[in-house]
Amino acid sequence: MQLQPHIIIPNLINAFNKGDFLLVINTVKQNAAIARVDAVVPQLYGSAMRKIGRLDDAAKIFEKGLKLFPQSSDLMNSYGNLFLDKGQSHKAILWFTKALKVKPGAFDYKYNLARAFLVSKRYKDAEMQCHDLLERDPTKSTVLLLIASILIENKRDAEAERYLKKLLETEPKNVKALNNLGNVKRRNNQFNEAILLYKKALSTGQSTAELFQNLAAAFALNGLLDEAFATYKEGLTTFPHSVGLHKEYAHLAWVQNVDAPFALLEKNLSLDKPDLILAYTELMIRVEEFDKAKVWLEKLVEAKLPSYQIAAAALLSNTLRELGDFDRALATVSVNASKPTVETLPLLIEKSYALLSLKRYKEAVKALELVCRIAPFNQGYWTLLSTAYKACGNEQKYSELCNYQKFVEVTPLFESEGCNLSFIDALEAHLNTLHNDERHPIGQSLRNGSQTFENLLEAEHDLIKALKIAIEDRATSFLSALSSQKKHPFLSRLHPDVNFIGSWSVRLRKKGFHKSHYHSEGWLSGVLYVDVPSEVEQNGNGWLVFGRPDITGVTMVEDFAIKPKKGNLVLFPSYMWHGTNPILTDEQRLTVAFDIVPANESQG
């Protein structure tokens, strides 16, 4: 049959614009020769694969298309978007830049390049691209929103606010601008203003699930829990399949000890809503309801939905391992983990866990060394590799990663003892006002305690500002005494300046403790002791312990322990296993914890 490109190609464009990505894919498969006729065909075909989550297939299509049409700037641009989806922003930047060389000044390409710079945290470069675009069109809403996002990420809230207000002058009902301005207000603890902005956005009649989420969160942070729950429920009535709304409602209901916190989510579960199944099973794993997770994950794996096979298999393997079925956990991921890519990495990680649980330590070392080569910045993978080295008895390699004498720093927050204790006393009084939850958060390491929400060290409070400066001074002083070492996950990234990427306060109550854990997104982690129970003088109660893994089937004693002392700061690499022994009395254990990354990796 003769090809009819003048009919097929317009149909492909129409189907793609309508979101019928499977029609695009099937049409091209049935008319394979059409991909050689026009660059728009591999562009649409690859983009359709990207939209349904088949990223590796999309990459192959774009690569073939670029061999056939090496000067197609639109193909280059689409390939760049694929790399953004894969979290490889450096490659996205390369392809957007190539597209701009073919078609200099193309608005969409420059906009996408700015997005890629933002993801890479190259804020100056991202901002420069936006300024170029705004010179051409000063009121372009998408660019005003993007530059505001760049400034927010770079903690320049006042400037971001000006751009958002500029946009709202011409588009007073722009929902994204109202939402993002609300987020700025919320981050600066201006909860009443944030609430008004979210309500105004909802009043436009263009409601989104994200708006309901943000309004409910602002109510909760403002202590208006009844309003928060009502907003979540209203949002779920309008958007019953919203993963974000379900997860946030469940988290709030859980920490407030509400009966049946997962009931709303469970009511909406079905195989035609796989995203909800993944959200539900992740929650069940985190609250250790493994049998409930197993039921739905087995159904999802059996359904063989292309976009969900990897995630479902990885979660099922996790669940089986936690239930003690190590052989089946390994079998669930082994086949597809044999040829690892960035996309199949979750399977290889679960395979490594299962190998550790089965005490097949040498195989675990081999798998985890590969994982760390694929994703060297994820600290959790180095944690697992250190565990495998320790299990194999490779003391040299274990010590290279976990040299506790060298890499763990204990120091007073302030040198003057009197200044230190008076500051800590004031900080304690403030932090106690922030702990209002009934139960520990879902998926966190603490048990029998509470944890603050939002980013504590970003708060506009004089004590918190002073705390942030003091911690940063201590961290940079500690780091300056270390020497750089190539290929080392901690020492290879040394930098004179640092940025905080997360911070929170934890209050442990009777029988409270932290399970052993690590901080996969961090680089340098730390804890400040604000209030310490007297029982730390007895039997190691409440002590911070290192090197004791929390992996089902793996039992190892700790290698190093620190007795908490009020006003002391402890710093250590984020990949080290760390947890605490329980406290047994009614006295509280109050801390501030945080994660830090090198400044050159977190901003441009």
C-alpha cells in the first residue's frame, strides 16, 4: 500500500495535540516508512513515547530521527525535553543549545533552555535566558512565571513577588501566578495572605488539585486544622483521583491520629487508577502494613501496564523483602535488572537489597558498585555499598567510606558555654511551640515523637536566622580541615561554601527513637541537641549510633556512638547509617536536624 504522508502526518499531529498518544504510536508502527519522510514523524513518535513514560524507547526513536534529519531543530528540542524528564538536565542543556545554533533566538528553545538551567540550579544562566525573552515580550506570562520560579528557588522572594505582581496586573485571574505568590507568602510564614491568594485563585473557577493542596497546607500551618481537613475533602470531591491530595490528606490525618487515615484513598483504588495504587502501596510500606501493599502490588504487576511495570516490580520486591520472602523479592526484579539503565535503576537497587538480605554479599557489592557509578550523587546507594563492604569483611573499603573518627565532628554550637546555653534555652522555648502533632510523620525514621513541617532554617525568625548562621559557620570550619579526594562520595565534593536543602526539628517522647537511616539527598548532615533527658547518662539511652543498618535479614552492631549533650552539634556524611537508642522516661529529647550540599551544586 502506498504511503499517504499528506493524510497520515496531519492525523498524527491532531492525535498528539488531543493527547491520544497511543494512536500516534500505533499509527507509526503500522506505517514504519513514514518516519523517513519528515522529521515531524519521529518527533511526534518519540514525544508520544515520552508522554506515556517509555523514556528509553523515546530516546531510541529520537536518536534514529536525528540520524535521518541531523539539522532538525525541533527534534533536538524534543530530545532535550526527554532528558529533562529523565533528570539529565546537563544533556538537556546540550540539545537545547544545539537547537538554538540551528535556529538562533527560537522562543520555545530559549524558554526550554532556561527551564533546564533551573533544574541544573544554574540560576544566573536561567535568569539571563528569561531576561532575553522578556526584552522581546515583557508581558509573556509563561516567562514571568518561570523567572519568578527561578528567583524563588534562589531564595530571592521579594524579586519573585514583583514579577508575579506584574503578571497579575495584566492577568488578575492568572491561577498559576496567584498560586505561586501564595507559595511565597506561605514560605515566609505569612499564612493569612497565602490563604487569601489561594482562595482568590479558586474563586476564578479554574480550580486545580494543587490549589486545594496548598490552601489546606496553609490552613494546617496556621493551626486551623478543621479548615485544613475540610479543604482536603472538598478538593478530593472535585479531584477524586489526585495523588497529591490523597497523600497530603493521609499524612495530615495520620500525624493528627485521625481514625482510618487512608480510607478516602482506599475507596478510590482500582486497576484503572495505577497512580493511586502506587501512592497507596508506598504509604502502606512506610507505615509497615506490608500485607496490604502486597495485595495491590501483585495485581498491578499482573496487569503488566507498560508505564508502571518498573515501579510496581520494585515496590513489590521491597514489600516481599520486608515480609521475609527474600528469594521471591530477588526473583521479582532480577530479570529486568540484568541490563541496568537510569530508568531501570529502581530494580537494580531492590536487587541489591535482596542480595544483602540473602547474605549474598559479594554479588551485592558488584551490583551496588554499578549503582554508584550510574547515580553517584545519591548518598543512599553509598550507604548500601558500605554495608556490603562491611558484610564482606572488607575493612579497608568500609573504612574509606565510614571513617568515624575523621568524618564525624562533635562541637558546641557557640564556643562560649554561657552564650551557647542561653541561646539553646531560648531556642528550646521557640521550638516547643512548633510541635503540635499527635504522631510521627509517615515514612520518617522517628517513632513516638513529632517532627516539624516546612524548612525550619528558612523561617523569618531572629532565633532561627542566628541558628542558621551558627550552623553554617561550624559546618564550613569542619569541612575546611578536610582534603579533597577524587571519586570519594564525600571528599570529592568539598567546597568552601554550603547550602541547606532541608531542616526540621524532632521531639522524642517516652520510648521514642530514630530507626537507623540515611539521607539520600544530602551530602553533609547534622543534628543539634536542644534538650537532652538526664537518662543519657545510663545504658546509652538516647545516644546517636552509627553503622547499624536497617535492612530486613541483616544484623550488624553499631560501630560508633555519641552521647547527646545540650548545645552540641554533630556533623557527619549523609550516607552514614545513623539512628538512636530509645529514651525510656517522660523527659523529651529535642533536636534540630538538617541536610547540606556544596554551594556549587545548588546554585549557579
